[in-house]
Amino acid sequence: MATDTHGGEEMASVAEQSAGMPQLEFASFPNQIFWLIVTLVVLYLILSRVALPRIAGILGERQGTITNDLATAEDLKAKAAKADEDYNKALADARAEAQRIAGEERAKIQAKLDEAIAQADAEISERAAESEKAIADIRATAVDNVREVATATAEELVAALGGKADAAAVKAAVEDRMKG
Amino acid sequence: MATDAHSDGSSLAFHPMDQFIIKPLFGDGDFSWYTPTNATLWMALGILAVVALLVLPTSRRALVPTRGQSIAELTYGFVYKMVEDVTGKDGIKYFPYIMTLFMFILTANFLGLLPMAFTTTSHIAVTGVLALAVFLTVTVLGFVLNGSKFLGLFWVSSAPLALRPVLAIIELISYFVRPVSHSVRLGGNMMAGHAVIKVFAGFAQVAVISPIAIAGVVAIYGLEIMVAFIQAYVFTILTCVYLKDALHPAH
């Protein structure tokens, strides 16, 4: 700005005419006013036709996008909550199913086990009966054998002592002793 | 301004007002009303600045704005909110006119701060036309929208009856002083700031005080940057206030 002072002689002469303030040089008014009006009209047309509708459009569009995005976010959040709920439900179902299958298997195994035990019990009791019968047989045979041996021994003893063995009396005596 | 001493003989030459001289762009001498002058040039540069500020950066219509687009959006929002807050919802339809005024004054003020530049808003012819246009628009609009009820603006119904005629005269005078204060405030501020910078620059010719003078130029330049914005803002918000009077004349 300071270099402006080397403006030259013709500028100084112009300033001389204006008596100090170029603002009050009325000869320049029509020129300034004309160009001011031209400028304002051009500026108004640029702003009202291009700039302002465009910026208003951008701002409106952004507002719309933000609103939409917020709605979408809300939606997605609800979906996520639902998915979580579904997952938990599926988990609970699966757990219950597993419980049920395990119970069933346990019952089946129990049934089989019971059957096997019953069978084994039956077999055991059968065998025990058989054994008991065999033992009873053996005991009966043994008693008979004892009686025979005792009778025979008693007859021989009587004979050896010089007596005449009365078969019926010996038998009765042996029976009597075996009862005692 | 009185320091405009043309001491051609001395070594110290002050020409603080030379920067405001209107000259034709091509050739010397006289110019008529249609001749392109330096005022024309800087008004045209103002238009280009507005295009560069509001039109070019928004051409991509980006959803996530770039820096330039952000500035354009903020400027738009700043003036829009001003009109909405001061004038009310029904003032929004005058927003393009107010935006035109604001952008013209803002760009003219800031372009005028460039070294060697010409400040179109430092001329009373320019600010006077702007202020008169606002004044006439507001007056005509007031009568068209409200009819004779617009005169209620001057009749302070809340004051005691005896005082009302006195107040009406005061209100009437203040109403007609509006365009004068409106235009002189802007033009005077711009002219004074630039002239003061020039005076300080003139003192820089003296080696002894040149550091102080240059520091002064820097300080006042900073002040002028603030003034350039504030004056554009003040002119615009006063326009909104006047417009509000036309739309709602009740006191």
C-alpha cells in the first residue's frame, strides 16, 4: 500500500480537484450506482438461481440421510435383539432336547438292565431249585443208605451175639433210633 | 481526513485519500456512467469471490462436505439463522435478498483489505444506494402488507396519551434517519480504517518512527479484518430488524 504514494503527477491532479474526499465527488456517482446495480442484480441471480437452492438441497439431503440412517440403525438394533433372543431360545430348546434324549436312553438302559437282572434272577432261582432237589435226593439216598447199613449192621450184630435176628424188630428199632 | 496535506515540496507526502479515487480502467481522464472503472473491477471481483465461495465448492454436492463446501454451508446457515431469528418465519422468503446484501458487503470489505485494492463499500454512493434500497423496500413492503396499520409503528400505544404525539415525532425522525445512519456507518467505517492505515504507512517514510508505524499498520490491519466482518454483519442484521418492522409493525 505504501508504494501507492509513488502514484505520479496525474493522480495528484485528480485528487486536487476533489478537494480531499473522493467520496463526495458527485460526478462519479452515476457510474458507481450503475455498476452497483449491475453487480447486485448479477449477484442476486447467481445466489437465488444457483448457490442458495443448491446449498439448501445439500442441507436437506443430509438431514434426510441422517434421519434415514438413524431409522436403519434402530431397525438393525431391534433385529440384533431378536436374533439374540432366538439364539437363547434355540439354546434352551437344544438343552431341553438333550435332557429328554438322555432321559430316554437312561430309561431304555434301565429297562434292559431290569430285564437282564430278572432273567439272571430266574436262572439263578432255577439253578438253586435244581441244586436243592439234587441235595434233597442225595440226602434221601443217604438216609436210605444209612437205614440199610444200620439194619444190616444191627442184624449182623445180633447174629454175632448169638441171637436170632428178628428182621421186623431190628427194622423198628433202627427206625426208632433214627427218629431220636 | 484533514491530514490530507498536499505538501509536495516536503519529503513527507501523505495521500491517504488517493486510494478512494475512482478512475477509468482503460485510459485517463473523464468517464461517463457506463465506463468500466476501478469500482467496476472490484465489484466484478466481488462477484467472482462469491462464486468461488458459494458456487464452486458446492458443485460436488457431497454428503460429507469438503472444507470449501463446509464454509459455504456455514455462511448460508449463518445468514439464514440470522434472518429466521430476527425477522421470524415469515421473513424467510426475503432471505435471498438479504444474502445478496451480506455477500456483496462481505466480499467488498475483505477484497478492499488486499494491498492496492479499491474498497467499493468505502463510497457513500454505494452504501447510500444499499441503505436507500433497504429503506424504500421496507417502507413500501410495510404499507403493502399492513396498509395504514403500518403507521402504528410511530404511534406508541403503550405510552401515556399525552406523550404519544411527541414520541411519534421522535419515531418519525428516527425512522427517516435510518438510511443515513445505515449507510454512513458502513461507508465511514471502511473509509476511516483504510485512511488510517494509509496515514500510518505514510509515517513509515521516516526511518526513525518506521518500526512503530509498521507495527501500527499491522495492528490496524488486524482491527480492519474484524471491522470488515462486523460491518457486513451489522448492516445485514439491521436490515433484518427493519424488515421485521415492516412485517410486524406493532410496537
